[in-house]
Amino acid sequence: MKPLVLDTNVVLDLLVFGDAAAQPVKQGLADGALRWLATAAMREELARVLAYPKLAPRVAYHRGSADAVLEDFDRHVELVDVPAKAGVTCGDPDDQKFIDLAVAHRCPLVSKDFEVLRMKKRLAQLEVAAVSCWVG
């Protein structure tokens, strides 16, 4: 199983909106080819984002409730300990936890965040592929 880290926007695409770009991740999780790594802080961020006033009605429409999304998160994710800070720093402090985890496990980080993707070359030197979508 190939480990990978998903940022919160990608998780929303996967678990709430059923975005076509997230289908390779969904399939990889279903067939056991992928191992989604996350920390408790990432789950907390997802729960907070699901409750945002602009997003909550869309979550309710697509999934019924935030609890349904969090149940899917819990079913698919492998919770791991928070790693040490990576040797690179993201311009967006909210995204640092995703970088730290991907660097610690030397695995791909799937993110749509500009600040993460602009670090692609630096992360590659640390054996982390920062990609905007997973193609398998």
C-alpha cells in the first residue's frame, strides 16, 4: 500500500463533493492500493471546515451531515502521531502539518493549495511529491 497525505480541500473533493479528480484516490483507497495518513489535528481541521457557514449547507446537501463525512474520514484514514517539523516551512502555517507528515513518511502530498504546490522542488529534494491531483 502506498502512503499519501491529503490536504483538507482534497478531502472535501473526495468525501463531500465526489469530484472527478478525486476518483483515483477513492479507487486506490477502495482497492487497498493507497494508505491515507493523517493526524488528529487534520481531523479537527476538517471538522472545523465542515461547519463553516458557507460550506455547511453544501455538506448537508451532498452528504446529509458533517458527521457522515467524519465517519468516512475515520473509516479510510490511518491516524498517526504528529511528526517533527520538517526542514522546510510553508508560507501558509495552516498547511505546515500536511508538509510535516508527508516529509516524515516520504510520501506524496495531494494539495490544491498554492503555497504547498509552489514548494514542489524543495519537497522533491526531501522525497515528497507535491501534486494537485492523484493519478495513481
